[in-house]
Amino acid sequence: MTHKQPSLFPEMYQGVATPKPVNVASIPQRSPFRYPGGKTWFVPTFRAWISSIYTKPQVLVEPFAGGGIISLTALFERLVDRVVMVELDEDIAAVWTTVVDGNAKWLAKRILEFDLTKESVIKEISRSDVDVKEKAFQTILKNRTFHGGILAEGSGFLKYGENGKGIRSRWYPGTLARRFNDLAFVAESIEFRQEDGIAVIHEYSKDRNAVFFIDPPYTAGGKKAGKRLYHHCDLDHEKLFAACKTIRGDFLMTYDNAEEVKTMARAHGFQMRLIPMNNTHHATMEELVIGKELSWMDQYPAVHEPKAEYKTKKVPTKRSSGRATARR
Ligand SMILES: C[S@@+](CC[C@H](N)C(=O)[O-])C[C@H]1O[C@@H](n2cnc3c(N)ncnc32)[C@H](O)[C@@H]1O
């Protein structure tokens, strides 16, 4: 996979202020989820990456799909022909399976017809003998009424929410229904797999027409952040980096800016850039972008490599070899 010509004058960017975090309100929200660690803010960078690739990629593989904003954007904006979305979480899987099975419109109608109160939500989500469509509905309910959209155990209901509207503060039935109705238009171009993302990377790694957007849970080096957000957070990060090394096409990976991650990226000869983003508390932080060739990201600061330590072989001087050195 070749990239378009990188900037001939990358030094022109030097001295230019680092780009500001993306205003997510300017990005079309295609995902029905409010997802912890969601990558809506990454959409402009994703678009820039795809357009830097010389030949339009046919397939996008997203091995840690979550709310799927990147895959959905790629389809709606026709950046690729099809996507393979992979996610282990069974609640999330129920939603993507329902969409792919052709039941997105059913889900839209179910949402519109539901009268949401705390009691009706509790009654609905405590039903266990449900089919995949109803499980998908339960997932959307939990995602919209639990604190932070977090589906992992231990998350409680929204207490005060926006405008003191409590449990209803993130329930926008009209908007959600529209998103599912829109998803019905691209459903045929989605392949969904409830499998291990690393295994699916290996499956597609030899395909030169495949590109990968890789956004794993941020748990490298025992980091806790990713642990309380997802049911599935135990990942062998070394194994993930080794899988990326086998990719023939191109990939882009996002991670937290952690030393353990940078060490693995360096060990595999990948490039890194730092990109600003606003977290849920509106604080600006930097995340790592990792890839094979990131010259199209010249406006972002590169991660500086530690200074190499040079060991010089001690050459015996005349003095050290015992011979007298003549003074000139
Ligand atoms: C950082 S989130 C992805 C967020 C996503 N990019 C978005 O914009 O919504 C990581 C996701 O990976 C999933 N996951 C964790 N381990 C996995 C594995 N081995 N295979 C597939 N998915 C996995 C988690 O359930 C979580 O949804």
C-alpha cells in the first residue's frame, strides 16, 4: 500500500502552533452509542489518513469496534467499500448483529414506542429470556441511562444528568431512531464478528487492499483506565503489536500516551505522533497515533526518540599502551 507524496517541506510546519483539539459537535454523529473511549474526535484524522493512501482501500477492518464511529463514517462517506467490525462484548454485539441482520428499522421503531421511566427501564433490562433484537434494545437503553454510557458492571443510573432531567437526560428517541434508520442503508456493507480482534487482524493481514483502524482498550502496563470501562479489557498488547507487524496493507492505531506503549511501538519500528483531544471533563490531553508511515501527519508533533547511547571502543593510546608520547 503506497501513500501519496508527503509534504516536500515538512519544516514549514515547524513553528506553527500544534493543531487544536477537534470540536466533536462539527462531526456527523453516525453511531447510536455514547461510547466510553469513542473516537468521534478522531474522524478528521481518519479521513486525512484514508485520503493519503494512493489507491482507495476496499475494506476497513476495525478489530475493537465498540460504538463503531470510524467504520460507520468510512461507509457513509464512501471512503471504503465495506467494513469488518469486530467486538467481543455481547451487549454491543447484539446491536451490530441486529443491524447487520436487517433489523435496524425494527430497533428504531422499538425506541420510538418506548415510554422511558426509571421503572420501565429496570423492568426492561431485567428480562433475560430475550432474542438478539430485544437484547440490542436493552443495550441501547443501558447505554443511554447508565452513567457515562458504561456497560461494564458497577456503573449506576444517571442521577442528575443534563438539565436535571436525570435518567432521561441522554434519551433522544427521535435522534436514535434516525441513526438506526440511516444504518439500514449501509447494513449490507457491514460484516460483524463477535470474535477476538487480534485473530481477525491475522485473517486479513495479507490482504493489501485492507486497512485497519485499531483502538484497543488502554490497559497496557496495567493501566486501570480501560479496566472499569469495558467487560473485555484484558489484552495481550505485545501480541497486538506483533499482529500489526504482519499487516501488508496499512494500519492506524490509537493508544494512551504511555511509556509501555511507546516502547512496544519503537521495538516494532512504527512511527508515532501526538494528537490533542478533549476528554469528557473538557481537559485537553494527548493521545498517541501509531502507524507505519505518518508523514501525512507532519503538522502534529512527533514522539521524540530517546537519545541513543553510543559505546565507543576504547582505542589504546600510546600513553595507555605504556609507550611514551612525545610532546610536540
Ligand atoms: C477503546 S474501545 C473502542 C472504542 C471505539 N473505537 C469507538 O469509537 O467507540 C475498545 C473496545 O475493544 C473491545 N475489546 C476488548 N478486547 C477485545 C478483543 N480481544 N477483541 C475484540 N474486541 C475487544 C472492548 O469491549 C471495547 O469495546
